[in-house]
Amino acid sequence: MTVRGSGQGGRNTEYLLALARALEGRPGIHALAADTDGIDGTGPQAGALISPDTLRRASDLRLHPLASLEANDSGTFFSALGDQVLTGPTRTNVNDFRAILIEPAHPAG
């Protein structure tokens, strides 16, 4: 990740914001990304969560995902949505943690 902006966040929240944009609200896909030491980059968050409604809720709040990415301000983006993962410092820097949950499709019936 090349930092060009002066926003808040780190590689986990940047990853999630880019993933939310790529998924474009695809139903049934949720994701979490966080740093095990409790601090992702320059903000107080360990990471964040996304869900199929992330971009719709951001639009309702007049948040701009691409502008947030360009300003390296993904932490502020997820804070405004209330989707940050806040653990406080854990003092255990094992690695980044990322998980994607894909719900099974249910046949129409």
C-alpha cells in the first residue's frame, strides 16, 4: 500500500473498502479485516467489517468510498458507518486477520 493521503486507517480498512467497492453490494457476502495488535495504521481501530449494505449506508451518509481510498482515509469512512473493530492495543502482534463469510444461496421458492 502506498500512502498518498493524510487520512486515518491502515491496510486492513483499505482492503475492506476496496473489497466493498469490488463486491458492489453482492448479497450474502460479509468480511472482517483487523490487525491482531489492535491498531491498523494511523487510527484507533484494529480494523472493520463490511456487509452487503455497506455502500448503500455510505451513500445515505454521503460518504464517498473512492475519495476515502484516494485520501487513505478508510478508517474515518468505517468510523462514520459505525463498522470499526475497536479492541484497544492487545500487545500481541501476530499478523493481520481477514475473513470472508459467503452465505449459501437459497433457492427461490
